[in-house]
Amino acid sequence: HVQLVESGGGSVEAGGSLRLSCVASGVTVTANCMGWFRQAPGKGREFVASFVHSSGSTEYADSVKGRFTVSQDNAKNTVYLQMNNVQPADTAMYYCLGCGKWGQGTQVTVS
């Protein structure tokens, strides 16, 4: 039974930072199937970032490259999304995806 719990969202001013966390159970974050997505009001869900444990490689949407960083803590079975220099366009519900299972999301609002 896979369960993903996101946290760390909130309201922040443009130029600020947030760190989102996704604690996984029932799946290990080293399984190469973890990622972050987001959905803004009235829009579809879009890819944000992913981390491939076996290669250590990361992938990012063009809109967040250079500002967001995805990482893992294997001991805590947690995936993080460090968001720096956030902009109003980053306002969305952020979801963790783990091996086909979605978390409940955490809201990020940038003003």
C-alpha cells in the first residue's frame, strides 16, 4: 500500500523560498519512480521535477530550471523540492508522484 504525504506549502512573497517534502511509505524513494508535479487553477497537471536515484540525475521543467532543486533523503524515505526565487506563476497545488500513486498535494501561493 503506497502512501505519499506532502508538506511544506504555504504563502510566500515573490522572490522567496519554500521547501516541499514528500514522505513515502509502501515504496522506496530509490525506486526511480518519484517526481513532483503541479496543477494551477484551471490548468492541467504538469511535470515539475524528478530524481533518478540509480544515476543521480535530475530533470526539471524549463519553467523551474535554475530555481528549483529536487533531492532525496533515503534514510527518511523522503523526496524534497527546494523552491527558490518563486514567482506568482509558481502558484499551484504541488503533488508528489511515487510509482503511479499520487499524494494529496500541498498548496503553494506566491504573491
